[in-house]
Amino acid sequence: MSCVTKLIVKSRQRKRNFLACKAGYNNSWIKKFHLSILEFYNKDLLLFLIFNFLEMRFKFILSLVGCIAIVWQVSAQKQQTETDSIVANLSKKLKEQYVFPDKGLQVAKNLEAAHQAKKYATLKNEELAAMLTRDLQEWSGDKHFNVRYSPDVLPPVEELQMEIPPNEKAAYGEYLRHDNYGINKLEILKGNIGYIDFKYLCTPEFAGDSYVAMMNYVANADALIIDLRQCGGSTSPDAIPFICSYLFEKPVHLNDLYWRKNNVTNQSWTYSYVPGKRFINKPVYVLTSNATFSGAEEMAYDLKNLKRAILFGDKTGGGANPGGVLTISNHFSVFMPVGQAINPITKTNWEGVGVSPDSLMNPGKALHAATLTALHHIKNTATDEGWKNYVGQVINEVIQNAPVYKPIVFELNGYPNAKKVSVAGNFNGWSANATPMKKEGGKWIVTAEAEPGKVYYKFIVDGNWMTDPGNKESQMDGPNTNSVKIVSKDF
């Protein structure tokens, strides 16, 4: 056998031995032992890594929860400190400036007790303002109280200033001018009836020329309707005597205003002189609603008690104590009544009770009723037959076009612990008090009247305005969202 042949044989033999050893290893307990050791260590490593990961995650979660708790605690402490300051400042102003000292002291005590009982602990911003407003009005019976929240920082106002600061007059005057000094509508209705619709009554310092032009425009009318149904008040004590001066021939004592500061009483009289022509010896009709408030109520109250006007509509809001806005924190302010109206005839006012109209009715029907009354007066006093016949035709037209009202039901489920629930909308002049709801079973319900078409509304639950959670139909009105119902003409 050659050397080469021997090498080939040995090579083949080694290969067979290697394969045999490999096969033996693969089937031997040795490989199984090796693999079991590897498997054990791999599992141990995996478990180690898993536990390590979970431990790190747990520590992270604990740290995160701790941070959140710290932030929450700091935020709660900050909120508590702010609420403490708001209540303290509000209590101080109640004691020092509210028009009735004894009542102010009692309201302040109630406020401090409620705060100690943690009534306001979880409230902030608008919710806190609404609760404070509700409490102040309930404890005092004074509807002028109003706490407001502002997201912007408010300028400090420690004591009421009854005049506009000189540096703010120009901007304030421009604002009033853009709002037409509170005049919503001015026209002569068919039958020669003057009609003035006020949003608010404006100080003659700014509105004097416009109000003179307004009164001269209606001077030749045979009757006058003054619509105060959406009039929220007056910007000045001078507005009412200025307008009323056109309705009286001689100076008349309208009202007195008592001010706690300096313990003074100011009388309000009509003027002996007015620019232009007076509206005298002709009937005046005033329209009211529950939204008629403050200075607008005074005008209605004065004219009614002086027997110069006949009132149509609903009872007014019931706010007779004048005042102004005071700052109680960087973001909270309060309207604080600091004066009291005293009528020279009744020796009292309309605070908490409102002004009762001569003809009580749905405010939406008041213009129609006053117009018919005015037309009948004009017809009955007319001396010209042609004019009398024409007014008779106008009366028939007004009767034929009388507003039609249909019943509408409002329901709100839940809120078993609510103290006061009402509904406001375009059907009642958006008055929060005109349409209270009654609790029946598990819901609040009321039936009201509305003209056919779209009815926009919101519920007010203990002072908080909200859309109807049971009605998906809604519509935007500027920044606000209102619920919508449709009242059918054929219903």
C-alpha cells in the first residue's frame, strides 16, 4: 500500500470516528446536561432582567405618583390660600361697606362659617363665584350681590368710586356710543304711538344729545310705550330724572337714595327745564319683565306710583339697592350694594319683591296689549272722524296679528339635591327667575308658553347655567351654546 493510499484510508477512518462521536454526543446525557445548564442560566438571566425592569418601572411609577401628589398638594394649598384670601377680603368689605351694617355683619359671619366648614374647598373660578353669589343673595335677600371670576388680572378697587375716572372717560364714552347709549329701538308705530326700547339707561353726560333727540322724535305721538323688558338698569342716577323730566310739566320728586358712606340721602327730582318739547297730557305705557332690573325698576316704580304710566308685563327682578364693583382678589370681584332706594310716596322700595305691573301677563304679550290699549285711547279721544276711522282699522290689524303662543314643556332629569332649578331662554327674555321648575319624581319639570319657531334655552341649577343634557339639538350664539326646541304652529 502506497503512502498516498495509507493517508487516504486514515483520513476516511478519522471522518468516520468524528461522525460517530458526534452522533454519540447528540444522543448522550452529556449534551442533555450541557443544555439543561444553559437553559437554567438563560431562564435565570431572563427572570433577572424581568425583575430588574419591573423594579425600575415600579420605582419610576412611585416617583411619578410622588411628584403628582406633591404638585396636587401644592396646587391644593395654593387654591386654599387663594380661597382664604377671597373670603377674608369679601367678609371685610361686607362689614365695612354693605349698605345695611347689621345685615352685612351677619352675612359676613355666615360666609366665614361656611368657609370653615369647607363649603368652598373644592370650588374654584366660575363655580366658586356662582356659589358665593348664591350664598350672598340667600343670606341677605339682596339680588344685587354678584361675585364674578375673571381669567384676566383685575385692577385693584378697594372703595367704590361713583364717577368714572378722568383717564377712562373717553374710552367709556366710545363704548357707550357704539352701543347707541342703550337705545335698542326708536320708532313711531301705526296709529301714531311712540315706541322706545331700552337695553339700559345711560347717563346724560354721554347720552344727553341722543336722549334729547329721542324724546323730541316721539314728542308729537299721541301715546308713548317705553319698553324696559330687557333693560338691566342704569349707568347713572341722573339718567332716570333726565328722561322722566320730559313726562312731567313741573318738577316732581321721584326717589331718594341713601348712601351708607357719610350717612347721606340724595333726593331725585325731575328738571324744571328740558331741551325741546315735553310729552305731557298723553298716556305713557311701560313694559316690564323679570329681566327688568335695578334702575329700570326704579323708573317703572316711580312712574307707577306717580300715576304717570300704566305697566304691562311680568313682575320685575327685585333689585333696589345701588352699588358698584369691588375687587376681592386678582381674579375675583363683587358687586356690592352700598345704597338704598326710598320712594317718597311708598316710603319703601322694590327690593326682593319686584315691581308689580298693572296688567300682569306673559312679557311677550305686553307690547301687543299696550298697543291695543293705546290705540283705543287714541280712537276714543279723537275728534276727527277720518282719523278715528283709520285708528279703528289699525286696531283690527293689531287684533288679527296678535302673537300666538303655544305650550312648551321643559324637563331635566336628575339633580335630586338641587335647591333651585329654572329655565331661561328667548321665550322669557332669558330671565333666570321667571320660569322656576318643580321637582316631580326624579326630574324637574315646567310648562311655559312660547311663540312658534325655534326656542333657545338653558337650565339654571343652583345658579349654574347649563345646556339640556337630554337634548342633542343645540346652536351657537357667539361664544355660548344654547339648547334648541322647535315649537310647531300646528301644535
